[in-house]
Amino acid sequence: MLREGRSRRAGGLVVHVRDRDGGGHPRLGLVVPGGVGSAVERNRVKRRVRAVWRELGPRLTSVDCVVVARREAASMPFRELSGGMARCLRELRALAGDRERAEAVR
């Protein structure tokens, strides 16, 4: 995944994306290490990232995505976390409308 994919960082998140062969629904993997905080804080970060993933779901292309949370993610407001993750996915061309626009420019 990490060798073949693309990645971007935004604030407290690092987003890794790889296109899926054969299509299918987008999949999310989460890495929230102990350095992020207590179990309560780590679970809160995971819930928030999953909520952003659900919001973006209809626009996501067929990708495997791994989101690595950093210490800053625990203290980020939800709007900032959501915007950062969406920006990363947009730059990685993992959102359907953005990929179509990128191909039209070529």
C-alpha cells in the first residue's frame, strides 16, 4: 500500500491512497498510535475520521485508504479535521468529481 500508493499530510493526519484493481467500494484503514493520547482520545479520533469518511462516501472512488493520525489530530476541531482529510483526498484524486475534472484537463 505505502510503496504503490500516494500520500498527503494535512494537520494531524497523513492520508495514504491506492487505487483498487477491479473496482469495488472504497475501504478505510485507521492507524491511531498510543502517542495520540489515552484510549478515550484515540477512540474519539477514530470516530471522527470515520464520520468524515461517511460524509465523503458518495464522492469516493474505488480506493484503499489508510489514515494515520498524529498527536495534533486529538485537539483539532471537527471542521478542520474534515477539511484537511477532504483536501488530502482531493489532491490524491480519490474523490469522484475531482478525478473527472483532472482527466478533463489532460
